[in-house]
Amino acid sequence: MSRILAVIALVLLAVPSRGEEQRERIPDACRELADRAGLPLALTRAEAARAIAYLRLMNSRDPAVRRCQQAMLRR
């Protein structure tokens, strides 16, 4: 689990962000996972898309992952 979060953080940090690009706020239900991965409160659209893709691969036995996955389905 921590390995996946580390991969998410590395991928998100490796991609250069554009200062002018609109940022998406991380849903409150995903805040715990974002904190674990050291992510900021808002992501660019590209970063958010990558985070969602990794979220689908994460183990849903973790209650924080389950809450975040459910929140993303409601969006």
C-alpha cells in the first residue's frame, strides 16, 4: 500500500506543472490518502487523472481508499 502511494507521489512530482493551469481540489473523502502521499490540496487536471487511475488500482480493503473511491464515483 505504501509502495503505491510512493509511486503516485513520484509520478505526480515528476511531471512539470504549469502555473497557469487550473487546479482541481482534492475531495475531502480523499484527504487522508493525499496526506499519506504528501500531495497538495489541489492538483492539475493531468495530475488528478493520474491519481484517479492509481486509485482504481489500490487495495479497497483500506477504509480510506474505499471512502475516496466512493467519493470519486459520486463526482
